[in-house]
Amino acid sequence: MGWIKNAVLNRKEFKSLSWWENFMGGHVSFGPVTIYGENAMHWAVNIRTKRWGYICFRLPLRCFGKWWPLYFYFSPNGTPWAATFKLGRV
């Protein structure tokens, strides 16, 4: 929760980057749910489950000024190549 306080008080970890790049470029985890921001994951969500492994999907948001293909897949280890079920281009 320290990152929320730093974002509100504008305490940047990397001074040369903008506020958006500093606080929305990483990821946030809440228990088994991880939300990736505007970084190499392109606004993705991974949910860890005991039954299906990881449920992974991309949020329909622009990243780096363009749209990226949406995907949805189940994977035992969270990678697209091991997906047991998938929709979209992974």
C-alpha cells in the first residue's frame, strides 16, 4: 500500500519519468490477482487458481499509443505456450 501513498504525494522512484510512467508502469498484486500496468504486459490481468492454474487476459486499453490484440487463456504456469484453453491471439 506504500505505492498508493507515494502516488498521491507524487514521490517518484524514477525522477526522469512522468507520473504516469512511474506509477502505472509496474504491477499491483491483491492476493491471487496481479494487474499489470502500461508496460511489456500491456494492461494484463493474471489470476492464480488451484483448479486451472493461471487465468490470463488483457484489458481493452491503449498502451504506448496503440491497441494490442486481446487474449484470454488458462495456463498451468502462466505462459501462453502452455495454455490448455485460449481465445484470441496470444
